[in-house]
Amino acid sequence: MAVLWPDGDLEISGPGVDVQRGTAQVQEIGECRQDVVGCQLAQVELLSGPGAPGEAEALLPYGERAPVVESGDRIIVSYTAEAPEGEQYAFQDFDRGPPLLVLTLLFAVGVLALSRWRGIGALASLAYSLVLIAVFTLPAIMEGSSPLAVAVVTAAAIMLVTLYLSHGFDVRSTVAMLGTLISLLVIGTIGWVFTGVGHFTGLVDEGSQYISGIAAQVDLRGLLLAGLVIGALGVLDDVTVTQTWAVWELADVDPDASTRTLFVRAMRIGRSHAASTVNTLVLAYVGATLPLMLVFSALDLPFGIAVSQEIVAQEVVRGLVGGLGILAAVPVTTLIAALVAGRLVRERTADAGPSHRA
């Protein structure tokens, strides 16, 4: 991580980079000047950003498909100092901060209500993961470091902290972490091979095209791989932790069970878990492409051609490669756990003596 850590000297320039933004509350909506057709203006109270606190006029989107802005709405406005007076502020989007904050609080309360003290560790782990991505992952990729290398290091750093915070500082957490890291390497390797064979460019949407324009040093194909690795991390965490704890429970129930016996028994649990998890992961990625699939359906494109479009194919690759990572995680983690748990439980039983067996 020290090698890849961003130095903070990167300067980015391009369209939209220097635009200032802030939040505002709509007070009144009216029409633009009479000589301007198809225009709406809003009188807004500036809450943050340029000119705040204060009042200003902001241009609103106009048209049949334009978002409907009403008095009382909180919005995000952009500020262009060079624009004519009265046109410097413009609607950019709705300010979704307040409802997102409420939803976040509901999520935190739910986690704490169900998991109690472990829930505190889980929330701390989540906060740590988001901060790490913000201060390390994104800046490192923007400076031109290999996105795949950055993603693997990020995943390792996240796992190192979150597993122990969420599940305790013990051997089981270490086993789950090893299983997760090995599976992430499998995902990264398979993803690297198939994004190359499939001629993926990473230029699939406005966001990636914008990044290529303002930061040519970013490897967009590598960015696809980085998203694949980090996206699969949470699911792998669930699989490896479940398998590790299952093996330990089986070993506690039957301390004399061999490594092979523990592996076979735990794999019965793992097969069902892996099947449902793979289904969940693939459907999540497929769901992200539904609007595009509707477009292709309207164009009456053959299925084979539709899924070959890069913007759809990348979601297919993410789902399938992530699924392969899960399928690898189950036997790998189960084997490591069976080797470690079987030995530790047998040693503990032997130290306890015959009375323990009784």
C-alpha cells in the first residue's frame, strides 16, 4: 500500500472540473424573460457553496422529460462565474442528502438491533472501507496506478480490518481472510484473461468517457477489473465466513472427525450456500443492464448481438467471474478451515482429557 499510496500532486483539468456546486432550497418558480422561450427560473435560498448564505435565481430544466421542480425542494446548483447575471446558477440535480441520511440511520439502527455489539464492529468496518476507498483507492487510480493492483491491495486492507472487527480476533477470522484473498486472486486472474480476450475497452458510458478525457492516465480496462474485485468482496466475505464457522461447529460436535470428513460435511452446506449466492450476484449485475436490454429489445436486436455489446457484456463478465470466485471460495476456504479446525479441536480435546469427551 505504501508503494501505491497517492502523493496528491495530480492536477486535473477539463470540461466541468472547475465548475463550483452548492445546495439550495427552491422558494418560488417563475418564467424567464419574455424573449426567452422554453425557460424556467427559480428563486432559491443558497444553503452552501458560492454565494451562500444568500438568495439567487437559478435556471431550471425545461421540457417534457425534464425533472419536475417544486417550491420547497432542496436542489444542487452549479455556479458559472462567467455566465451573464441571472444565469450563473443552474439546476444540476435534486439534493438527496436528507433522505439518504435518514435511510442510513435506519440501516444503522437495524444492524445494531440485530447484531448488538458485533453490529458496532460491522458499522465501523463499513465506515473504514468507505474512507479507505475515498482516500486511497480513487486517488491512486486517478494518478495512473494499476487499477487491478490498487483494488487487490484495497481488498486486502479492508479484509484485514473488517473481518477482525466484525467477527473477532481469532483463528477463524484469519482462515476466512485467507480464503477470501485467494478467491480474489482467482477473480482478478480470470477477469484479466477474459477482458483481454473479449477486447473490452472500458469506454462504455458517459462516466468512463469523461474520465478518459480529463485523466488519460487512467487504465479504463483495469478500472473494470478493479470494480469486479471490489464488487465481489462483500459476497466473498459472507461465503468464507459462513464456511469457516460451519467447519468449526462441525469440529466441535465431532472432535474425532478427520480433515476429510470435516471437508465433506461442510461442503454439503457450502454447495447450497454457493448456489444461492451466485444466483444473487448474477441477478444483481443483470438487473443493472435492464434499461439497456429494453433498448436492445425495442431495436429488435438478436440476443447474441445484444449481450455482445460491451456495456452489457461487462455486466455478464462481472456476474460470471464473480460467480466463479464464489465457487472457488467454498472449497478453498472449507479445506483451509478443515485443516486448521480439525487440528486445533483435537489438540484442545486431548488437553482436556477423558472427562471432556464424557
